[in-house]
Amino acid sequence: MSEPGEGNTLWHGRFADGPSAALLAYTVSLPYDQRLAPEDLAGSRAHVRGLVRGGILDGEEAAAILGALETVEEELTEGRFRFLPSDEDIHTAIERRATELCPAGGKIHTGRSRNDQVATDLRLYTKRALRQVAAAVLGLQDVLQARAIEAGGAYLPGYTHLQRAQPVLLAHHLLAHAWSLARDVDRLLATRDRADVSPLGAGALAGSSLPLDPVGTALDLGFAAVFDNSLDAVSDRDFVAESLFDLALLGIHLSRMGEEVCLWASDEFGFLKLDDAWSTGSSMMPQKKNPDIAELARGKSGRLIGHLTGLLTTLKGLPLTYNRDLQEDKEPLFDSIDQVLLALEAMSGLLATSRFETEAMAAAADSPYAVATDLAEFLVEQGVPFRDAHAIVGEIVRTSLDGGGVMVDLVAAHPQLGPAAAALLAPGVSVTRRTTRGGAGPGPVADQLERFDARLAADRARVHGS
Ligand code: ARG
């Protein structure tokens, strides 16, 4: 029998022949699960300490193994680690190398399976990655908050059906995106909490005959809880599916921001000028300046949704417990994390450096038609039922659109409206009349900015304290 370290798999004992090249090519996960190396080392160390507490390893053996793992870590971080073709994944590679470095390494895997090992590693990774994403979301929220404060009294049309509806403060519009991101932070942290359960000690699927200590290793690894059912522990990938959902929805929020950047940066809107460093040119048309970041934020949301539906489809109908299908959890998770982090950084930079064309915004918002609701509400204040008021103003709008006069004159001349109502059509007046909580005017937006600031501070404490 040949030994591991000579290019054998860790499971070669039962097999007369080595694996075929095609099998290895198809089944290896090493190219992408290498990023789990820090978590795998942490999990192995905790497991070794647990084996000591269980009396399975003596202090000397444990010290030798921990020393070997130290060397493995150095080799990996310094790029000196030599992977072998038989290394199926990072877990086998680390164990194989540790065993080469010290004879006691052959005891590392006592009572452990790659099934509980990979679930442990992936949960540790997910906890770390989700926090990193949440921190990056806070970064984008900082930008939106700063731009909202700086926007002061600037206003633009708010849209429904992509038709000009009512004027809103620019700060209000920017904060709308910032609040949707606050829900993303919430979701990421909640998913992180549900991922915070240690599966280590579940073994292949059934636990162990050896005196292992799942609670001790969970504590050692900083998990908040430990599995209750070994079958569930090795087959559960809910935390990956939830992460992919959170990332997909965050990606959808970014896509909606991206779409507005594309619209606003167009000549048709003219609300936004992109900074040169955050936009791209055309290879053929010299005049072009394109919002590629915003377009990719929009476009890549498709891929994030794809990763979610892909994993859900993989999980659907899988029998208990571990099946190799579960190896398909990693690439979508890693890619979604990477893509969302890149998108957050790029969108933060783009939004931090763009110039808002507040004159163009105001000009679009000062259309007399955008004040129609104010006119109806003016009539309501005179005791006119809202439905009648709506009809009266609607008729004036129709007359004006049909060429029967400009709005301000028609309003001033109307017996129930008159000059006081016509004054509402003056530039910038309408937006100041949104006074209710959470509304688009200066009063409620000032209150909102305070609440948002408090929320951001609380979320920052949750992200960095968790
Ligand atoms: N690379 C595998 C994965 O990511 C590790 C677990 C393999 N377990 C097994 N019993 N073949 O899922």
C-alpha cells in the first residue's frame, strides 16, 4: 500500500486502481475552494484541541500537528505550498501536507469527515464574508448620506410610471436608496446569525463512537451554537441559499440605482455628470462618456439571481445527507460575494464623484403640471371634496395642454383657485409643502436625516461588533 504524500488520494486504501484523470478533472474543487484555507486551518486546529480534550491525542502529538499546520499555513500564505494532482480539495491538500510534515498528522482526521469539515469551513467563511459585504454596504450608505446632506434644498421631479409626478428633494431620493440598503444590512446580519451554528463533530453523518466534544469545538471556533442533529448538520445549506438571496436582492437594489444613474446621465434627463475616472469612453465615437459601472450593476444582477436559482435547483430533491452535489454550493457563493463587493465599491466611487445638475433637475420639477396635486389639495383646504377638486384641476390641465392658456393664468383666473393658488406654481414652492412624516419636503427630510444617521450608527456597531 502506498502512502498519502506520494500522490495518492486520502481514500486510496479501498481502491485497487487510482482515479482516472477524467474523474479528477471533473470532481476536484481545489481551484476554487482554496479560499477556504484559513477556515480549514482554524477548523483543524479546533478539532485537534478537541481530540486532546477527549484523550484521543496526547499533548505531544497535538503540539506536533499544530506545528505542522503552522508550517502549512506559512507555505500557503507565502505561495510556497505545493499542490499535488491528487489533492481533490483544500481539505485533503492541507491534511496530506500536514501528514507529510509530521507522522501524527495521520490522526488529524480522527472522528472527522470532510462532510462536517466542509460545512464548518463554509459557515466560518460565510460569517466572515457576509460581515464584509455588510461593511461595504455601510460604505455606500455613507456616500448616499453625505450626498443627501450636501444636496440641501435641491429638488427634482419624483416619478411614477417614469412620468413626472411630484417634486421631491434630491436628498429624499438619495435616502430612499440608502434605506433599501439598510434592509440589506439587516438581512445579511440575520443570515449571518443563522449561519453561526457549528456542524463540527457530526462526522460523515452520524456523529462518532469516540469522545468528541462538538460543544467545545463550537466554542473554540467562536460559533454561537452547535448542531442538534448530525444528519441535518452535514446536509444543511440553507445558509448558502439565504446568503445568495440576500446578495441577489442587494444586487437588485444596486441595479435599480444603476438604472437611475443611466437615465440621469443621459442627455434626455441631464441630471447627472459622471466623473471621468468613473466613466468610460467609446472606441469609435469620440464624444461618448458612458456609465459602464451603472450598467454592470444593472447587468450583473442577472448573474446573482442565477446563482440563487442554480443553488436552489441543486438542493431541490436531494436526499439526506451529504451528496457530492453539495460541492456546487461554493462557486455561486464565492462569485456572488466577489461581484457584490466589486459593485459596492464601484457604485460608491461613482456616486461620490458624480455632479448633480440641480438646475436641470429644478427646471424639470418646476413644470406647472407637477403642482396639480397641490392645487387639488388647495381646494380641499377650502372644503371642496377631493374627488371634485381632482376633476377641477384635471380640467384646467386639459385646457392648458389643449392650448387654452398657460397654467398659471388659468389657475389665477379660476373662481375657486385664484392668485393664492397660482402662487403655488412659483419655482420650488411645491416641494416645501410636503410636511408629513417621511415626506419629500425640507422638514420631514431633516427629521429623516437624523433618523438615518442614528440607524447608520446602530448598524455600524452591529456590523463591527458582531
Ligand atoms: N470538496 C467537497 C465539497 O466541497 C468536500 C466534501 C467531500 N466529501 C465526500 N464525502 N466526498 O463538498
